[in-house]
Amino acid sequence: MSNSGIDELKTELKKAINAIDELKTRLAQKEKEITEKSKLAVLGELGLGFAHEIKNPLSAITTYLDLLNNSISDESQKSILKKLRHSVLEIDIITNNMLFYTKELKAEISSIDLEALIDETIASLEVAIGRKNLKVTKQISHRVINGDYQLLKRSLVNLIANAADANQNEGSILVETITSNGQCCIAVEDTGTGILDPGKLFQPFHTTKAKGMGLGLALVKKFMQAQSGNVSLKPPKTFNGARFELTLPIKQ
Ligand SMILES: Nc1ncnc2c1ncn2[C@@H]1O[C@H](COP(=O)(O)OP(=O)(O)OP(=O)(O)O)[C@@H](O)[C@H]1O
Ligand SMILES: [Mg+2]
């Protein structure tokens, strides 16, 4: 074969190798998409049925545990009940997240008193917060917002539960509301480890926890976008851990 023929062959081979490389990249991408989709499909089919079945018995267990707690005075028994109550809360958060992840959302916008919402959310997480020695404080500069109460509450539940998880046995969590650039911002900041891998945050099924589903932040994003809002990771202002900000337009 002549030199020019060999050169031509080399060029064609290079082109073919490039094409194969491109194909490999696309295949890897497709494979990832299919895995995500099949995970979602499995979660949708199995999870939804499971979550529906478990909701009612779970709320009955919570009621009975609270009744039992009120009728006993022995501290060691109370501490066992507290642990049980915390496990039930963990199952409840996971179940709710599974239900919401597969559900089509339609925001119901109403006027929300942010302080009442924050108090109610912190109270519902009392067992998670009380399990560790965590100090939760709030600073309210912006009071009323138009948004979906349940979606906002579930977003805060996930952010505060993450903040509690990120702290060791002691620490602080700050929940504050401020106004900036025509938006209301509800921030949750903690004294925890900070974010080790910010690139994957908000992706479903990304978790660094042994018992995590990796659905919390993906859901918060879905909840906030359904109300024309958003969620983002910001540099901390008060502590050294993580700061997540929920934003909603002030006029809706
Ligand atoms: N406040 C935080 N401090 C440190 N890391 C965090 C914080 N919030 C989230 N993360 C990191 O982001 C990951 C994803 O969070 P996400 O809430 O989506 O899932 P999860 O908490 O692991 O599981 P799930 O919420 O489904 O129970 C966590 O596993 C953790 O590594
Ligand atoms: Mg979480």
C-alpha cells in the first residue's frame, strides 16, 4: 500500500476510534438514565403500595407510644419509648418521602405565617432533635409568605432532619427567615460536617448515610419548584457546617 493510502487508512481509523469513543460515552449516559428510570419505576410500584399500607398503622403506633409515655413515670422506660418514637419518626419521614416522590404535585398557595410553620416543624422533629444535645434557634425577619403549607413544611422537615443527622452528639441548628432581592428566604444552617460532595446534592438516591434513601434533597427541590421557588446550598454565615436556603418569590 502506498504512503498516501496508509495515511488515509490512519485518518479513517482515527475517525472510527473517535466515533466508538463517542458511542461509549452515549451508552454510559443511557445506561445511567435507564438505571435511574428503573430505580424510579421499582420505587414507584413497590414503594407507593408499601407506603400507603404503612401510613395508618404508623400513626396508630405513634398515638399509642405517646399515650404510654404519659402513663409511665419510670425514666428508663421513658428513655426506651423515646428511642422507639425516634425510629417511628424515621420510618414516617421515609414513607412520606416515598409517597411524595412518586406523586404529581399541585401546589395549593395560601398565606403562611412562617413563625408558626417553623415552630410546628421543629415540634414535629422533637424526638430527632432531643436524641442528640442539639440547640435549635430561630430568627424571624420575614413573617408572612404565599406558598404551599404542606410542601414548605416537608421541605423544612427534610432540611432540619439532615442538619440533625450532620451533627455529632452536640451542636446547633439555626432556622432564619430573611428578605433579599424580592424573595423570601428560609435558611437552615448547622454546626455539622458541612457538605463533602456538593456536585451530587439534589440528585435522587445520592446518600452518604447507612440508612439514607437519598431522596430528601431531591424532594425539597421538587417541592420548592412546584411553588415557583427554589433550594440551594450557600456558604454558612453563622456556623461552620452547611447552610441550605429555601427561596420563594414574595409576590405570588
Ligand atoms: N446539613 C447537611 N450537612 C452535611 N451533609 C448533608 C447535609 N444535608 C445533606 N447532606 C448530604 O447530602 C446527602 C443527600 O441528602 P438527602 O437528604 O437527599 O438524603 P439522605 O439524608 O442521605 O437520605 P433521606 O433524606 O432520603 O433519608 C446526605 O446523605 C449527606 O451526605
Ligand atoms: Mg435527608
